[in-house]
Amino acid sequence: MRAVVVRAFGGPEVLQIADVPMPVAAEGQVRIRVEAATVNPVDLATRSGALTEAGLLPARDVIGIGWDVAGTVEQTGPGVTGIARGDQVIGLSDRLDVPLGTQAEHVVLDAGAVTAAPAGVPPVQAATLPLNGLTAAQALDGLDLSHGQTLLVTGAAGAVGGFAIQLAVARGLRVVAVAGADDEPLVRGLGAELFVPRTARLGEAVRSLVPGGVHAALDAAVVGAPALDAVRSGGAFAALVAGGAPIPLRGIRVFNHWIRADGALLSRLVALVEAGSLTLRVAETMPIDQVAAAHQRLAKGGLRGRLVLTL
């Protein structure tokens, strides 16, 4: 079967569509026939060697690419319950050190990383939920805010930021969104109450809207210290990438959020999608053979939604 792999680090040209053995589901696992898989910044960092330089991924002869997946279950391993052959599912591969990612014709995942796909939603759209939806939801859990408190979301027009706005509003939080000036209608449409253009001096601009500063920040755009300056003393700050956590000044609780697969939480996000409370956004689709072009397009930035590979 075909799968996207890298055997040497570098630019998009190092991506290979390789012929690899068909994976087999072991105990507690399912094999999925992949119909759609997204391209995310972590894929670019894996391909370039940035994750290896950061000590997060050992150098290997073959490294698989891809985290999100939407497709059809075609095999279940011993001990798997609640998932059957033929089910339409979505899931997340949250391990870095794997020879096979989700950008492949077939992938094996732990059953606990998988849940039923949103009813009536095409696989291309459904594949955009796992990584970014779980990232936003788990980061919000870590911030541990109460109803009525204020949350700053940087990169609010992006995939994680958009989910964070909608999930925060569903929890009764007031959201201050930071994005490009042209994105104000988009982020307000997602539920942001207040808006600050990313070109503004962030701390001053936010504090002019929320005296004393926001209770917490979810830093999807990796703004760092300027976003921390918008948080009130004793607040909380979630950084989403390695090296993105600023120094915890003024008693602010700063933490790096590390994504983990969670089929139960993903199922709850699916319910929000089905209820119309969570918006799935696709920027572009490309066949898997054009994965190098997809990496180039993602690196240019400016996408409002996810790039999705189809198989």
C-alpha cells in the first residue's frame, strides 16, 4: 500500500510516496481504510527535522507522516468493542516515533483514539476535527476557567483558534480574539465578543477592553510574551508548541499543552459538530500524490481552515 514517509530531513522534496506493508490491527487496535488526512504544522516540523533537533523525535531510517484521519474501519483486533468493520470513524495518531502515519492508504490506531465520524459529514471535513479540536479542548481544560471569565485567543482565525473560540463560548467564557484585521468578521462570527488586530500593542490593547487584563490566554499563534502581558496577575497561559512558553511572570500559571489522543473527548466534539456548535473548515483539498505541494502551500501561511489530502 502507499504511504507518505521521509527517509531524510529537508524540504518538501524529501517526502516520498512509498510502497509499504499493510499494517495489521493487534489487540485493542483497529485498522482504518483512510479516505482523508489533514496536513498540519507538526508534519512540516517532522519532515524538516525540527522535531529531531528539539529532542522530540529520534532520527530513524523511515518516519511516517500524518496525525488526523477519517475513514472506514476494515479490521478490529482482539478485545475491541463498540467499533465494528464498516464503521465510519475519525481518529488521531499522537505518537511521533512511528514508521507509518495517517497519510497512508491504511493506518492502525488504538481503539481508544478513534470515535464515530460526525453523521452526514464528508470525510474531508471530518478529518479536520481530531488534532485541532482536541488541542483546543484540552488546552481549555488546562486553563480551568469559570463561567463568565475572559479568555484571549491568539491566531483566532486559524484552525485551533477557531475551535478554541467556539468551545470557549460554549463554556460561557468571554473571548478576546487576536487575528488579522480582515479576519474580524470571521472570528466574531465564531463567537468572539471582543477583537484586537494582531498589529496592535497587545497588552495595552487588550487591557483597554478588559481592565486589569484577561483571566487567561490560549496562545495558538505563539505570540509569547506580548500575549502574557495581556493576562492579569495570577492568571493562566497555555502555550501550544515546544519553546513557546514565556517566563511565568506575575504569578501567571504558564504551561505547554501537549496533545493526546482521546476518543471519548473526540466523541463529545463530534456531538458539537452534529449540533451545529462547532464549525469544520476546509481550506483546500489535494490528492495524496501532491503532498509536497500541500507542504509548500501550508508553509506560505494565510490558510483559513485545513489542507486535506484525499485517497
